[in-house]
Amino acid sequence: MSFYPQCMATAIGSLPHENPSEACDVILKSIPEIPIWPQLPKTNFRENMEIQFSEGLPCVVFEEEKKRMFFDTRGDITNELEKFYENYIEENLDYFKISHEFSRGIYEMEKKLAEENRPSPKYFKSQVTGPITVGLGRVDENKRAIYYNEMFRDVVVKGTEMKARWLLRKFKSLGCDQICFIDEPILSAFGSSTYVSVNRSDVVNQLKDVIEAIHKEDSLAGTHCCGNTEWTILIDAGVDIISFDAYEFGETISYYPDNVKTFLERGGVLAWGIVPTSEKINQETPESLVKKLEKVIESLTNKGIDKNLIWERCLLTPSCGTGSLAVELSEKIFYQLSELSKLLRH
């Protein structure tokens, strides 16, 4: 699928609203060309980004009082693993569904998009939390990151593949092209002493598996990281869209000019998270954000990448999700994003 966003806007997954209808209205008003379904972590701990996609995975335990989830790998877990892998091999996507209990946003957005006389969007974007972030963020019964359990690391990767495919199949009836982001905030810590034992080639291959699953549904795969990371990991994994915090870390993408040039020339897209998801939005206007974006894009053009190619392959987003912010601030961010896109396109 060819994708020439030319400064269209979309968003990262989370919003702070407790009412899913209100969250969907903000999305459809501000980014109607590429809307998303909202993750609503303030409504229920099950909508936490590391928990929302755990439904159906083997040996998952939910502790309601502590509002947490972990994997209990003790005892005979053969039956649970067999059931999981049987459904994976048979590509039974319904087994991996995300229910109302884990996402009110999916079903509310589905309902709104089905309303009579509502125009179909040009694209529709979903998101899943990536296997590296889930694997390093969730633990077993001994509070050890589940990523270091080889068997369950594979479970998390395969579960993520199927969740992404289920989402894309669910919104296929819209009749538009689809995008699915793999959200990997943990990659900003890649290479640090904390995760020194995490192997680069493993990360590339795990992301590649999820990306290939998204491609099976004839959709575009993006990866979002809201901090600095080794961006070539995503390029090597075969991602179509690199989403990053361009407000705080915009120039870091220019550290890899040859790789980025090749990425763009083969059809890749950069999703510039130039709208800050913090109080800093109060210091900005759409005009000031245009200037900031032009400056960070200059860091690429100064290294020999064609400016027209960059703008042709330019997608606009907030720098991260807004789920932890106040509703008023979140809505201001979405408004500024919408105005920025209009300003750049017109």
C-alpha cells in the first residue's frame, strides 16, 4: 500500500476521558481523515497499555485490589499453553479478541463510525502495545520481567500478532486502508544498563513478526517510541511508519541519514510527534510548531535528504498519548494538532 500523508494528522492511542463517547467525538472532530479508537486508562486498570492486550494469554492473573496483572508460571501450565498455540496456529482471531471489559473505546468508535451519513475516513489507525514493552513491563510470580522467560516471550509476541490482526479485521468493514502502530516506549531505554541483556537482533525479529502479521491484513505497520532510541532497529524490522517525539527528540532521527533516506525512498513515512503532550503546549501555537518542525526537518535536509520527499512522507501526531493528562489539556493538544495540519496543508 502506498501512503503519501502530506501532513495529514493522526494520534497515539490514549486519552484521559472517562466517557468514551466524548473521547471519540474529540478524535473525529480533530483528526477525521485518520481517526483512532481511544485507549482510556482512567476508566479501568484493564485499559492500561501493558494490560489491555493480555486477554486470552495463558497464565495471566488479575489482582483487582492492587490493579495489576502478572503471569503465574507455576505448576502444570501445559493445557493453557496448548490452547493458546492451537488457536494461534488455526488463526482463530476471535480467541484473541479485545472485549468491552478491556476497551470501551473500540466499541464506541465502531458505533460512531457506523452512524448514518457519517463519511468514511481516508484511513483508520489502531494500536497495540509492543511485545518488548509488555515483556519488560509485566512480571511473573517472582516479579521477574516475563521477557526473560523464553517461552512466555514467544507467547507475548504471538499474542500481539493476533491482537493486531483481530483489530484490523474488526474495522475492515469501514472500507478504507488501515494502519496499526506497535507502541514501544521501552525502546527509549534500549542499550541502557537496565536492559543490557536485551539483544538487538531479538528485538528486531520480535518486531518483524508483529509487522508481518499486520501486513497479512494488507495494512501499514507503524512503530511509536516517545523517546530517543536506535531508530535503525525499526527500519531493520521492516516498519512502514516511524513515529517519534519530534518536539523533544526531533534531531535524533538525523543521526542515521543514510538509513532514513533509504527508508523514505522505499516508501517509508515519518510520523513527526511535533505537538507536545505536556504543559508546554500552552507556550505554542500552530505557527510556532510549524517553525519548530521546519527546523528539525532541516537536520535531515542538511544531510542530503530531499525536502520534498520528507514533506510528502510526513505524518503529524502528538508526541505521545494524552491519557495521563487533564481532559482540558488533552483537548487543547488535539485542537492544536488539527490546526497545525490545516496550516501546513493549505
